[in-house]
Amino acid sequence: MKKLLICILCFASVQGFAQVRVGVEGSFSSINFWQTDGYAGVPANENTWQLNAFQAGVVAEYDLGYSGVMIQPALLFAENGSHLGQSRPFVPIGNYTIGFSDTKLQFYSLRLPINLMYGYRIDPKFKVFGGVGPYIAMTLSGTEKGYSTGYTTSGGGFQYQTMPINNSVKISNKPSAATEGVSNVAPFDIGMDILLGFQYKKVQVSASWNRGFSRMYYTSNVNLGNQFWNFTLGYMLFGHDRKPKL
């Protein structure tokens, strides 16, 4: 009886492992921020531009029966951020008053997306797939670099100056003031992915739109959060697709 039970458990574990595929993937990312006003009814006048970035890591797929439905978790090292033009700081520092700042905020995180996928096999080598699901990300580190422009009244009259900004990101939910050396990024982001792609043999190509729901960076004028595109190339190292039953 014990031998029979052990055989059944071994068979079940082999069958379960056969449903799992494991691979690696890397993405070219176009990263930016969404924004909302810090004060109700007061325009933030914040300019944001996209930056080129990347993400890379391991991915797995688990078949839910023979229906083509899969669960796809991944663990990724990812870059987020934006090119920021803060047009309303007007921060006085001694005799120097800042009128505008221009910085690139780039920070790194570990991201765990878990997508519910559906794959349709066109022939034995080629299939298309799509999916949607949540992600959670943990901030690791980052920088905010750029410059501010303003004027000084020292020496009499107005003299325009440019001052460098070179901040290491602190992981905190507190507000930021990059021109004063304070750049804070929230420790966690929660968001969602929507993706479409295709697979040829063991190679996968996909595009996804990703939107975070967390306020990752904010000042007295604006709230900012993650919004980005990923264009991904993946390769499944282990496991086989489960063929639909006829």
C-alpha cells in the first residue's frame, strides 16, 4: 500500500511538472509617469517625457488543464522613471530663487507580475497569446540628475544662474524637492499589465502596456506614478506546451 501511494505521488508530481515551463526574458521599455495635480484645481505645470529603459528576469508558465489558459508569473529586475521638467518650483535658497528644473529620475526595482494568459495554437510550432494581470514591485535604488535655472540678487540686480542637481534616491513616502537635494520614491508599487504576443517554437515576442496605481514620487504641486510600455523577447528553457485534447 505504501509503495502504491509513493508511486501515485511521484506520478502526480511528474505530471504537475510537465505542465510548467520556465524561461528567461528581456525587455526594451519606454518609461514615463502619469500625473495628477497636487492641489485640487491648481495646474501642476509639470512636463514629463519618456525615457528608454530595460527589464530582465525569469518567467514561468503553468497550464490550467488543456484549455489554453495559463498562469504566468515572472521575477524581473526593472527600471522606471521619467524625464521631468518642473516649471513651478520657485524655491528660494538664500539669495537664489529657482524658476525651473530639468531632471531625469531613474530608479530600479524587483517586479513580480502574475498574468492570466490564453494561448491559441495555430500549428505545432506557432501560437498567439494574450493576458492581463496584476504586478507588485519593490524599489531598490535610483538617482535624480539634472539642473535648475533661476536668478540671484546677490551683488545687486538680477543674475541668472544654472545649478546642478545630483541626488541619490531615498526610499520613502515623503514628498520630494529635487532642487533642495531631496528625491524620494515610494518603496512599493502595485499595478497591472495587459499584453499580446506570439510564440514560435520556444521563442516568445510580446508587447505590454503597464500602469501603476501607486503614487511613486510627489511634490507640493504634482503626484506622479509609473506608466510604461515593454517590448519583450523571451526563450523557454525547460518544459513543453500542453497540447489541447481532441
